[in-house]
Amino acid sequence: MALISVLAFISIVLATIGIYWYIRYRESLERRFQRIGGGSEGTEEKSRLIRERLLKFFGLFSRAVTPKKEEELSRIRSILLKAGYRRPHATAFFYGGKTLLAILLFVLFTFIRLTFIKELPYLQTMLFSILSGLIGFFLPDLWIHLKIAQRKEDILKAFPDALDLLVTCVEAGLGLDAAINRVGEEMALSSPVLSDELRLMAFELRAGKPRQEALKGLAVRTELEDVSSLVTLLVQTDRFGTSIAQALRVHSDAMRTRRRQKAEEIAAKMSVKMVIPLI
């Protein structure tokens, strides 16, 4: 019972600190917003202030669990990059969110234990408290993996249309770099994820990055077989000086044939899969 009382005291203290910090944060933001005023510059300044405050808040929680080894940090940055989080402070938000969720779920379970399930034994209380903290700590990892899977699915669905547009642009006389930039702009409404990846590659090419490295970076960020095969084709075409338009046309036809065969394979398996529920 003594340990439960200590946990309850810690929960109340943490909740009080959180409420106090939130009130002070809102008051300081409102005072600074009143000094800034309106307009587009004021809106940008407000967004910058909010990002700075959030970064400072999450940074307090991320310092204790952020890896010190550069290899581990590079691995986490690569995972966040594949999920679409490219800002420099994404790592701080990620580890800060892990720590904050672990504390919140731990405090929440302690509050539920003291309020609604008082008859829960001491040992089970400790076990479920630790388990709730671990669940909160690993929830951001699950979210990142789901985000990566969703991005892959979105890119895979929009990739045939983007490849057809790329073939059309190249056959119309545009260079490969200009065609990639144009396709990225045209795909902004139908597939923002693929548009973001193509425009990022176009920015890298415009900044002077070698084309082969920019293409390989696209393959690494997406981790899709169709994108990797297209990157390999473009790298070989650029190296040997063959016709890009003809190579893209052949690759587009081959990919369309492969997708049709995959659809036929899924349709052929449906009759077998329907036997058990029909029975």
C-alpha cells in the first residue's frame, strides 16, 4: 500500500506540473501573438514559435532515452525519413513522444487502479503499471511502421500513373530531370506522397546532386520493388546513353503486364479461399 500511495503522489504531481506548464505556455503564446499581430508574416512567426515551444517540451522528455551512438541515431533518422518525417527535430519529437506516452499511460493506469479497481492485488498492480508504461513507450514505433506501410501502399497505387506521365513528358521532348519535376507537380493532387518523393528528388538534382545518387536515394526511401527496378533502368540508361523514352516505354509495358498477372493470381486464389466460409 505504501508503494501505491507513492505512485498516486507522483501521478498527482506530474498532472499538476503538466497543467501548470500548459497554462503558462498558453499565456506566453497569447502575449507574443498579440505583439506579433496578423498577416502572413505573423502567421509564419506564430507557427515558428509553436514549433520551438513543442521542440523544447519534447526535448525535455527525449534527452534521457535518445541513443548516444551515432549509428543508432542514423538508423532512427532513416526510419523516420521513410515515414515522411524529414525535419531535423523529428528525432527529438519521436523519443519525446515515446517517453511522454509511457509516463501518461503509467499515470492513467495508476489513477484507474486507485479509483475504480481498488481490489486489484499489489503484484498485479505493479505488473500492469509497468506493462502500460512499456506499451506507451513502444506505441510510437508501431505508429511509424504503420505510417511507412501506408506510404508504400499509396506510392504503389499511384506509381503506374506517374510512370505513364513520365513516358509522355520524355517523349514530348523534356529532359529526364525536368520530366521528374513536372510529374511531381502533376501528381500533387492525386498522390501527395509520391509527389513529395519526386519533388524531393527534383530538388536534389537541382541542387547539384548526381542523378544516380538521387535515384538511388528515391529507391532507399520508398523500399518498393517497382521503384527500385525503375531506378536501375534509369541508371543503366544514363550510363550507356540509350534512349530514355524507349526504355521507359518498355518498362511501363512490362510493369503493366506484371500487375495484370498479379491481379489474375489473386483472382484465381479467391475461389479456394471462399470454400471454407461457404461451407
